[in-house]
Amino acid sequence: MTETVFRNARMVLPDAVHLGDLVLRDGTIAEIADPGSRPSGIDIEGDWLLPGLVELHTDHLESHYAPRPGVRWNPAVAVQAHDAQIAASGITTVFDALRVGMDEDARLTSRDMRLLGDAIADGQRSGRLRAEHFIHLRCEVSAPDVMEGFARFEDDPCVRLASLMDHTPGQRQFTSFESYRIYYQGKTGMSDEMFEAFAARRMADAGRWSPANRTAIAEACRTRGIVLASHDDATEAHVAEAVACGVAVAEFPTTIEAAQASRTAGMKVLMGAPNIVRGSSHSGNVAARALAEGGLLDVLSSDYIPLSLLQAAFLVADAVEAIDLPRAVALVSSNPAAAAGLDDRGAIAPGRRADLVRVRLEGDLPVVRSVWRQAERVA
């Protein structure tokens, strides 16, 4: 039996904050004790001790694999660099978002996604990775090649979550066609004429491919037991479509109406932690803080900034009257774990995995001091 004791820790439990000692045995949490109950152990010095964070949707890996236009890094090294930053941000379980279904101007291909998927699996097998990694397939249903890309992951046990995306101009993330124009032309440098032709092709593809691809992917996920998410729902009709597909998680609803309809339908509502930190959506959609204040927020995701997950938890606890710190921490730990079907982690409670993060606040900045995964220090 391997036993580790943390002393003088300010632990964020599921329903309270407890100053005391924590006993770990064989990689799991064994006992939450009063302060001074153990004569020796690791002194946490009154720092916060949180459950390891659980991240369901991060696009961060791509920035390590393709750091510059035309540059492709070694996939194994890219995964390790991504993993190191994830762990140092307090995340002990991560769903790496890999996209299938590409725009005509996409920098990466489904082959690149498969290379990254193989690198994730190899890193896990060899024990090189600090966090535990799963795959979240982001499926662009309007793309003609989405089923081809999806098939590359047909037998991959790392795939535990898939989202149904549709970035057709003028809907969902960009309900305003003009907003889409400003964003996309700014991103790509397309002329007005080029953009009009591009948008017309995208809308035609969506009409041709989206319904069948959405149904096929949903059915495949049901068969394989993969949790299904919707993406950027804006209307009650979008939510009804998600319900018909068996969606369990509503990712980034863009309006209060869509968030409310998703909650009413029994879905967990996921929003971006950067939205909380910035105070608004970068696309001009509903603010995550507004959903939190309305009781419509279940899960936060770091999306593109790993450390934003921890920042957002403390910010929500400070800014939203109805959400105390245990409830805020649940948004980044037990709630996402439960949404993904991982009931063995996400809380400081006896019998749960000893995935833990030690945090010290410097002003309003949370500083990660140590991270443990199954009682083994990884950062």
C-alpha cells in the first residue's frame, strides 16, 4: 500500500471548503481529515487544493503541430508540448479536439488529424504524458469529406466525445452574414468577390451534405457509445435537431434562448472559459457570465487558452452571487467528468481518483504550484 498525506490544505470539496489533511492510498482519495490529524506529510501551507480539472474541448494541440503557415511539427513532440502546458494549467484529464471535415482553405487535413490521434495514443501507451488524454472529434457536417475523416477514427478507443458542427455562413456561430464576412475576410484576406463565391459554395455544400452527415455521425456515435455534443446552437429549431440526434452536451450555445432550450431538453450547457475571462464572446454572442447568472451554465472549457479554465473558476465564484467556490470548481471538474461518463474523478471525495491541483492566489491570479494525477506528481 502506498500512502501520501497532504497537511494544512484548503480543500475545495463538492459542497464546502475544508481546511485540513488529505490522505491518499494507491492512487485514490482515502480520507478527508481534520487539521493536524497526521504527524507528517506534504505541507500545502494553506494553499487551495482542487480536484484535477477536466477539459472537454481544447483546440490547443493544433497550435503546437502547425505553429506557422506551412510548418508541421513532429506529432509526438507536438503532443508532448501541448500536454506539458495542459498539466501545468491544472488539467489532469483532457479531451483533445481533432477536426474531421475540412473547409477548402483548411491548413490541416484529416490525415494530419489521424497522425495526431496516433501520437496521442502512443504517448499514453508509453507513459510520456502527464495528463490523461481522450479524443473529441469535431465533425463539420457541412463538409463533403467529413465521413471520410470520421472513418479514420472508426476503431479508435480514445474517441469518447464527438460534436456536430456546422459553420455555414449566416447561422449558429455567426447568425449575421455580415459578421461572418468581417470575421472571415479578416482571417483570410479574401476579396469581396472571392468571399461571395466561397460563401455560396459553403451554403450549397451545407444544403447537400449536412442533414445526411449529421444523421450518420449521430447513429455511429450511438452504436459506439460516444457522447455526442451539439455546437453553436442559436435557435430552438437547432436544439430540437440536437435532441433528435441524441445530443447530451450543448457546446457554446450562442443565445440565451438556445441555452434555455438545451437545459430544458436535459443537455449540459458548456461555454468557453475565455468568454468568462474576457467578459464577452469574441464573436458577439451571448456572454457566458450571463448564462452563469441565469443558472444555465454547467461546464466550462478552456477552448484555446489552457490556463483560462482555472482563471474562470475563481472569477465566476467572485462575480456571480449564486455560485460559491465549490459550485464554480464543479464547472471545471466534476460536471465535465460526469458529462463525459467519467465518474471516477472530478471531486475531492473518498474513493475518487487522486487527481489534484495545488493553487496559490496572487491577487486575482491563480498560480498552479503542483499537480498530481492518481497521486503521482506530474507538474
